[in-house]
Amino acid sequence: MTLRNGLFAHWPVDPDDLRPYVPSQLALETRNGRAWVSVLPFVLTNVGLRGTPSVARLTFGELTVRTYVRYRGTPGLFFFSIDIGRSLIATTVGRTAGLPVYGATMRVGATDKNHVAFRSQRRKTESETPARFAATYHPTGAAATARPDTLEYWLTAHRRFYAPATCGIVTGEVAHEPWPLQPATVTVHENTMFEANGLPSPTGEPVVHYADDVSMTGSTPQLLCDR
């Protein structure tokens, strides 16, 4: 699969405020005393099993809300929600990976290649607050690989996810080359994703980056049972 039109939007939060919303098996990861919650809108193209013809591959929008954790000392991501613009894909991913995946109505447009208008509304929600996100964004500079000692690298380098399971944790990983991050500007027109997920809403402006045209391969999820 290939990621296109991706935005990384990250907000710092107090770890004590976020800890109750992360499973006890996972340690909440922080940087300089702050936890971080990220919202990522993007489009996945050429999605399919290895070896399948191009005619059988799919394109859809996706919106994730996540934070940073460790399991047995290994860093990874914990997803509060994953909204996908194809209901069948959402159902399949949710069942196979144990992730909180939802079908959503999504619209992604562009005035040119890099000026993106992204809108998502979850079709079904258990929350009283509708899960909506709408933003316009575009890159403002050249692409570069983040240095390992920077905040940008820490916020984007995690490739493994963890999800709670009956006897332990389900984990999987996405493999890709280092992100070609670009500085970006974003106007968030609507964002109820924190409230819809029952999370405390962060304040202030997010740290944002743009990424485009990144080829990725996802692993088969594995169950790690606690002993």
C-alpha cells in the first residue's frame, strides 16, 4: 500500500490525564515529561495482499487517533480509534487485529497535488459526540528525514502497534522507508475526535508535518499472551 496526502498533527498532554485511557498492560511513553496524542488523516492507495493484481487493489481515506506506549520495554503505538472510508475494510481490520476500527464517510479533495481538504464523519458511534474531523492542509517546505535525536523523529518513528487482547496483547508492524517529512500548515475546521473517544481535549496549536507517497507493507498481527 502507499500513503498519500498524510498529515501528522500532534498535541502534548499531561501524562496523568491520559493514563486512565491506556490499557494497564502498556506503559505510557513520554518525552520531556509530556505524553502526546496524535491525529493522522491520510489516503491509502494500492491496498491489497502481496501478489494481487492492480485491478483488485483499493483506495480509501483513513483517520487515526493514537498515543505512544511501551510493552515489555518495546516502544509502539496505541490507537484510540481508526476511522476508515470503506465499511467492509473497517470490519475486516477490526476483527483480525482487535483494533478499534470504525466505518466513516470521508471526502478528500485537493486544489493541486499538495493542498488537501480532508473531511471525515464516523457512521456509527457509541459516544454522544459525533466523531468528526475536517481540515485543510499543505506542505510549506522541502521533504527531509528527521534526525533521531529530534522530537519530529520520536513522534513519527514508531511503527509497531499494540492492542489489548483476552490473554495479553495483539501486535503488528508497518514497514516503510523513513518518512519524507515536510513542514506544514493546517487549518482545523472541526475536530471532535478527542471527545468522541472519551479523551481529554488538548489545548494549543499542534506540531504538524506533511508526508506523501510512502510505500508500506503491513505484517500479520500476532497475539502475545502474558504469562
